[in-house]
Amino acid sequence: MDSPALPLRSLHALFVDGNMQSLHGVLAAMRSAAFRITVAFDGLQGYEKAITTRPDVIVSELHLPRLDGIPLCRRLKANTLTTDIPVLFYSDLNDPQTRIQALEYGASDFISKSHPYDEVVARIRIHAGISQRLQGARQQSALMPLAPDKGLNTDTIVSDDEVAVRIVMQYAQENLAEDLSLPKLSALVSMNKKRLNRAFNNICGCSAFEYIRDLRMRTAKHLLATTSLRTLTIAEDVGFSNAANFATAFLNVQGMTPSEYRRKTRQLRVSESVKNTNDV
């Protein structure tokens, strides 16, 4: 027998905006469309309410008190409790570059406050409806019998420290050649430098600087061992301004120069290949 479908509840939208007066019209239209509304007056409050209320959709202004819109979006997407909730930016800032940036940082849509309310409500309804159906499908799946060796996949509650560390790790991996100084990373997650370092020590057992240095060295070692790229090219790819600085840093960490490391890894690979051939 098929399991009964779970009843759909009213669509729930969280609005995050430091100027609620600008939202009177759209909120009235949303309520007329039978939406359940929660409001937050700054980015940090929005983040906390997103975690506690788990809305179907989050509608945020770009510029917010305490935590700006894009850092808010980063945190929401890095937290397993909120990563699947669509984030829509609803703002007066409507230039193409702003829209592209918002979408690149994980937003599902960008809506101008100049758009008619019925269009705004319709676009929010589309995203909220998809989100609710996905949640319903997960709940339905959770009600189905499980094989004896299977367990339920439960959401993992993560701390603000872990969220910040995840954001920095992902950004560093995607932008290794860029400026990854502590001030830059702190601004990325809207944390002061001491707290970000404390977060890295709590989660990784090392400072943010040590993590970035290790990531750069591990990436450099992989490129030296598996490619024929010039040392200067590798140095630039992993964030060093010149080959000399890269060679000094590599020597301090590995106890040998990049050229020596490449030569030894190649010799080792040849020796293993010969050994495997002899074994056959």
C-alpha cells in the first residue's frame, strides 16, 4: 500500500531587511497570498531565525546591519541545516554586476524592489513551492521502512565556527592564487581575526595561516609530481609572487627545493614501475 502523502503546510518565507518600511507593500501581498511570514531586521538575526524556523524560502536585502547579505548567504549555504533553503535577494540595487555576484554566491534569484508585487510574490512562490516539495519528499522517504543495515540520514547541527571554517576552506581551494591573508579571510566570513583563528584551532587544530600554507604546499607537491609545469607557473598558481619566495617556503616545509622534490618523485615513480614490471 502506498504511504499517504504528507499534507502541504502554508508556504513560509523569512524576510531579512534592515528597513521594514520598504517591505510593507510586498509583505501585505505575501500575506494576501496565504504565506506565513517571519521577519528579521539584520543579517545575524536572519541567520539565527533561518536555523530555528527552517522557512521554505529566505528573501534578503543585499545591504544589512551586522551581517551583510552576501556573507549571510555564504553562512546559510555552508550550514547543513539551511543549505537547501533557497535564498532570494530582494533589493533596490539592480545593476547586472550585482545580480551576477549574488547568484555566484549561492542565491537562487535576484528580484528588484521596483518589480510589481504580484510578480515578486509569484517568483517567491515558485522557489518556496519547490523547496517545500523537496522537504516533503525527504520526510516521506524517512517514513519508509529501512533495511536492517541502514540508518536515517539526520541533519548535522554545525557551530558558527564550523560554518566559518567551511566557507574559508572552500574559498581557499577555489582561489588559491589570490590574496588569502587573515584580514581578507576575516572579512569574507564577517568575523574578527582572533575569532577566525580560534575557530580554525577548534576545528582543525591549526591557525588559518597554517591551514592556507599547508593547502598551498600540498597543491604545489601534487603539481610538481604530476605535471611538467614550470616552477614559476606552479608558484603563481598556489599564491606566491615569484619563484624565489616559493622555493624558500617549499624548502622550509619540505626540507628540499621544488626541483629536488620533482626529481625524487619521478625517480620513485620509475622505480615502482620497474618493480611492478619485474613482479609480473
